Amino acid sequence: MGKLNELRDNLMDNEAFQAGYEQRSRLVRFGYMLRQAREAQDLTQAQLAEKLGTGQSEISKLEKGEGVNGPTFDRMVSVAHALGLSLVVGFLDEQGDRTSQGQGAHRKIELMDETDRSSVVAAALNNDKLWSAF
């Protein structure tokens, strides 16, 4: 095991470190999904930035999961729309099952194409509305 992995594993006992690590991990996952969606459409970072009216460096930061708090919800919706996608948000319990109680639920964010969006919206309308597309 490398020294960085050892250090991370030792620090995971610290609640503040663990919370920060988990937050950063979510930002990195979002960035990975953003990059996959952008590349699937053969867009460069500069081209996506132009669609959003921003600079290429902002797209780079989003894709790397950089920034103190990450993108706002509105920014994630704008990015999805610039890619011709919808942002889908739903609630899952800790085991990954749909929950109507909301206890222990967390947000799962995915970028989906229009076909997937239609099926998710239909499911949300028929099943406790725990998913929504934006």
C-alpha cells in the first residue's frame, strides 16, 4: 500500500476528514460524469464553455471536482441542458433502495439522455415521486 493510501486510511478515523473526503468524492464523481457526457458528444471544454457563456477553465474545474463547495444546483442543471441532457435527482436509502420515508436518504445525481429521462419521469409520476428531472 502506498504512503498516501496509508495516510488517507489513518485519517478516515477523523470525522471532519471523513466528511470532507466524502464531499470531495461526490464532486469528483460529478466531474467524471460531466466529462463522459461532454466527450460522448465530441465537445471540447471550450465548446461547452461557450454554450454556457463561461470560460474553459470553469469546465476544467468542474470536471476535476475542484472548488470549495462544488457547483450550485442551478449550475448543474445549466450544464446538463447545454449538453442536451436533463439532470435527474432522486432519493435512495443507504442500501440503494427507493424510499418514501426520506430517512437516511441521500441525493443521487446522474446525467441521462432524453430516452432515459422519459422513463425516469414516468416512473416518478407513478412511484412516490422520488425522482425528478430538471
